[in-house]
Amino acid sequence: MLTPVTDPDGAPFWQYAAQGELRVQACADCGEPRFPPRPCCPHCQSFETEWRALSGQGRIWSYVVPHPPLLPDYAALAPYNVVIVELAEASRIRLVGNLVSEPGAPVNSLDPHRIRIGAKVRFTYDEATGLPQWVLERP
């Protein structure tokens, strides 16, 4: 299974996600949220950062159901989905994850026919991997 690849700038994202919190890096000077995390603000060029807690709400901006699986570790789970979620508080930030039937469920736990662009979702995570997951607001 996949595990997070961390670097010094992005490590806090994964640490918070593993605790069940959705936080994104933001500029401590101008307040602009950014993802992926990086050392310098692209808006004001400040190096001051903070990690801002978000509600975890968003909407499906796009998705794909890979056929055949592109990652060998996921072959037995096909078909599964990969969603891109636009965050409610930061519409310029889009996160990738899987839409699942309930927190911690396998990536293939939701019928792909139930996925709709624009559907409201909320953040959760897989306790085993620490990877972000999403569940429908209205299952």
C-alpha cells in the first residue's frame, strides 16, 4: 500500500492527517493558504508559515476510476476511485484521496456509480496508513 512521502515542508501535513486533522500551510504574513507546502509564499514571498486547521469540508472537483490499476499494490482492489476535492475554505486548494463508504474503509468500499462531480464530502483518514480519505456528506 502507499505511504506518505514526506519532506521537511510537507511533514506537518501528514502528522496532522495521522491525528485526524486537516491542516494546510498558510503564510503567516499575508494569510494566503497554499498546497503543496513550500518554504516561500508565492504571493508575498514571505518565509513565515503556519498550519491552519480547516473544517475538512469540500466538494468533488474531479475523479477517476482506474482500469486497469496503475499501481500494482492496488490491483486486487480494482475498481477503486481517486477523487480531487476542492476545499470549502480554500477553493484554490485541491487535495487528492479516495472516497470511501466510512472512515478507514478500503479504497474500493464505495460503488463508483455513486460518485458525482460537486458532491459534498468531508475529510477523514485511514488510521492504518495515515492517508487522507473522504466520505460523502449525504451517504
